[in-house]
Amino acid sequence: MITILNRTKQFMRDNDLMYKREYIRPMMTPQHVYVFRFGKHRLNNRVIIRYSHTWTGRLKINEIDVRLHHQHHPRIFLTESDLIDYLKRHMEKEKKKRASGDDE
């Protein structure tokens, strides 16, 4: 079991989001792919992590792609901290949007 995205998984649990993780091992490239599907009611958001191993055996995250609600262009991050900051900002915007919609 790979231990990447531990902070992201904890963030999902804290915000009552469901998630499912999948591991894809590509045949022709040295990069490995880890797909993390999540959502409040449906699993319609994706985080795709492309990672490889260093010569010492440690995991090296090359790229983190995030697609929220079927976005056409993914948001690309280099670190898990940037990903969590983006998700926090996005959730705050959604809460504000719902709150303003309830007042009308």
C-alpha cells in the first residue's frame, strides 16, 4: 500500500467526502498512476497522481492533476499542500454560493 496523499485522505474524512482509490500500473512508461475519485454524493471528481521511484526507492510525485465536476482542463499541482489549499478554497466558494442561493 502506498502512503501518498495521507493528508488529502484526512481532509476528505474531515469534510465528510466519500472517496475511492485505484492504482493503475502502465505497461510502457516508468511512471505509476494512482487515481483518487471523490465527492459528496457521487464520485464525480478525480485526482490523478503520476509518480515514480527514485534510485533509493523513495516515491517521487511528478504531477498531481485535479478535475472537479467534469472540468475539461485539469488543475496541475506539484505538491500535496498546493492540492489541499486549492480544495479548501474551492469548498469555501461552494459554501458561499449555496448560502447566497438559500437567501434568495
